Amino acid sequence: MPFSRWLLERGDDVCAFLRGDDVAVAVPLRGQDPPQLDLPGEWRSVLDEALPVRLLERVQ
């Protein structure tokens, strides 16, 4: 699978990627604002929303 398929474009201040088709991760590189992931379909957050990182899994 090409690396570009995993990478999610979220600007210079966020590292975001997909792990397969069912997991998405976003980590802020600068600042503490949690990144937003607007992905198609239904997703749920796995981690506490108070954390600055996002770990989402697709709802089946």
C-alpha cells in the first residue's frame, strides 16, 4: 500500500494518518489544540477528549 494513502493532509502543525481502513491518528506538532479529523463515515474517539491527540476507530 502506498504511503500517501495512509497520510492525511491536516497542515504543517499536525501529523495525521490512517492505520488500515479502521483507525485514524492525529497528533499536534505545535501547540496543544486537539486536531480535528473530518472523515467520511462514522468514527468514535478511543482516547479521552481532554488529551491533545486523537485516536479514532471506524464504527462498523
